[in-house]
Amino acid sequence: MQKKNSQFTLKSYLDLAQLLKHYKGNHEENRVFALAQKSKGLKLVSLWMNKNLYRVVDELDSSKYLHYLTLLTSLFGFTVLLVGFFTGFTLLSYSGKEPVNVIYLLLVMVGLPLLSMGLTVLSMFSGNLGASFFNHFSPLYYLEKVINFLPFARKIDFSELPFSATLSKWIFLQRLQFFSFLFALGLFFSLVLTIVSKDIAFAWSSTLEIDPVAFQGVLATLATPWQSFFPSAVPSLELVEVSHYFRLGEKLDANMVQNADKLGAWWKFLAMATLTYAILLRLLLWFGIELGFKVQLKKEILVLEGVKKLLREFKTPFVSTQSKKLEQHLEIKEKPTLPASQTLADKYASLVAWNYTDKELLLLQDHNKIKVKSMDVLGGRNSFSQDKLIVDKLKGKVLFYVKAWEPPTMDFIDCLADVLEKDEVTKVEVCPLGTSTENYSSKESDIEVWLKKLEKLDCDKLEVIDV
């Protein structure tokens, strides 16, 4: 059987929000569920959601939204990858008459990614208003507006989705990093393919008066991340000087023609710069945004209507541990032959409940908080062989929970006799309990019925507890 994931995702967040609109459970059911699990907090909420999601009969909002998101991501992702690919080929187009300008490439392969990542970081820490302002600088913002006019988008009522402005911001930033990564990947592939298939001469040229020494210093700074292990990908001052391009009509500088074999060495620097700043740095930022999204998603889950109530019911016992009935010694008109007590011991070797369900036993244990090594249910839907296996393993001091309002049956008496006959069992305490609505307090008349019946067993190991 495949184990369901207890970690919250965007899908499970939407599923939980939709489930809580239809079903929240009651205190008893939620407390029993919590007692049966080893998890707590939001993991417990996730397990509860997985168990009860079948109660939502309508189509899940998560299925519709994720279908929309997947279609949008696939369409834009493929488009952006092609745009990056052809942008790189355009920038690297070389006719042989003039070299490819390195400055153009650096602006697109390094400057543009750093600018977009800077705006993303500002969006992360500037609140929703700042994020809304910076988002307008991204083409993705306008593409998403256009996509909403397509037919498949009209099937989704976005106003019904429980997305706050902050969560929407993180979802937008996630997709923005993915598309930016694909664009940079397209640029990198176009550079590699062009270098492999063509002999390109690179140079740098600007109307501004840029000193080659200063320019080489900037390039060396950019090359710091790989300078130690890939020094040949750092442009030397000689390469910068010989590749300084001045356009004079339709002719190349004679010095550049003489050093044409050296001008292609720029590709190593351009490839490493693209790989470092446009791809690897983007992946690091994307990873940081994923962490931020998960933190925000936990906050959004806690403010969903019904989640705090659910967590409270998970933690709070179903009934009070303090009985409204004053403890009284068991009064018997005739001289008792069976020991009686009004308090439970602190610790038992085994706890068995007659004709209870496993869920009811969990609530009883949560109410009385008895320290036991094992808990089992006898009678009820159990077969004779199942009861026998449970009785055979009993030993030491045993506590028996029974329903006080039900008179002792012969099946129970026979089972109790089998337990008392075991040499490994040193003592058996039978505790008749009332209903949960009565705080499990039993009536005096019911106790008398049980006591008179159990006295007939005439066993020193047997004792009745009236709590």
C-alpha cells in the first residue's frame, strides 16, 4: 500500500480549504483520530485531510487550478526557451565583416539576469505593494493577463480560491524564476551550438571612452567565482586590448585582423558568465523562493477557517478528566465477599475493554490516562479465537472496562473466569463505566447489579472499581 504524503503542498492546501467548507468533523471523531496517530500539528491536519477528502463530492479545485497552471507553465516554458534560444543566435550572428560585440552579450547574459534577480529579491522583502510594483517590470505579468482570456481559463473562478495577496506573490515569483531559468538555458545552448558550428570573432566596442585596463578589471571581478579552477576563462589584458573594436567604415582594424585567431577566446568567459550568473545563481534564488513559499504556505494553512478549531479538538480531551460526581465508597446492603475500591491504580500490565470499539477505548484511555503496557478490546465483533489469543497473553495486573448499564452476560462471565484462572494474572479489577455524556460516571444501581453477579465467582484476585 502506497503511503500518502503528509507534507502540505499547493494541491493539499487547496484540498484542505475545500474540505473544510463541507466537513469539519466533531470533537469526538477528531480527538479519536489524533489519539490513533503518532503525528501532531500540521502533519496531523494533513493526515486528517487525506482520510476525509472523499467527502468532497464536487470536482476538486486543486485539479482545475493545477491543470490551468500546468498548461500555462508548459506553454510559456516552451515559448520562453525558444525565445532565449533565438535571442542567443541573434546576438551571436556573425557575417565575417564585423565581430560580435561582447558588451551586447554581457548585458543580456549577465546584466539582465542580475537586474531581474535584484527586483525579485526586492519583491520578496518589500511586502505586497512593493511586489505588485516590481511585478509590472516582468513580461510574465502581462502574459498572465492575456492568458486569462483564453477559453480554458474561464472554467476557473479565481475569486473562489483561498489565495491571499502574499501567497499569490510567492506563486508568481516561483514561476518567474522557472521561466527566467529556461530563457537563460536557451541562451547558453545557443552559445554552445554557435561556438561548435562556427568560427566567431568576438570584440568589444562602445561610444563611451572605456579604458581597456578598467574594463579588464571589471571582467576579472565577474570571473572571480571560476578564476581559481578555470583561469583560461578569464580575459587577459592582452585579449581585451587586441579585441577593442573601432568601426571605421566597412573595414576592420589591421591589428584585429592580425590577431584574429585570438578573438575567439572570449567564448570561454561568456559561457562561464552565463552558466554562473544566469543559470546557477538563478537556481539558488529559485531554491530560496521555494523555501519562502513553504513557510508562507504553513502560515496560510493556519489562518484557513476551521484549522485552529481542528487543532484545538486534536489536543483537547473529549471529556473532562474531573468527574462531576463525588467519589463515594461502594455501599452494599448485604455483607460483601468481593473487595471494592473507588480509585484506579496508577499502572496496570494490561487494559481490556469488553464490548467497546477501538475508538471508544482510545477515548477511555484519554479520559483516565492509565499507564498500561498493552490495550485490547474483547467481545463485541471479536471472534472466539480472537478473544482467546488476547486472553492467553494477559499477565500481571489487569484492568477490565465494562459498560455499567449493560448487565453481565454469560459470555463476559466465561471470559472473566478464563482470565482469573491464569496463573500469570495476579489481579483483575473490573471497572463499570457510564456513558461519555455522563462523564463515564456509573449509577449506584448498575454497580450493585455487577457486584452481585461478580461475587458468585468467589475469587480473591477479583475486585470492583467504582469511579
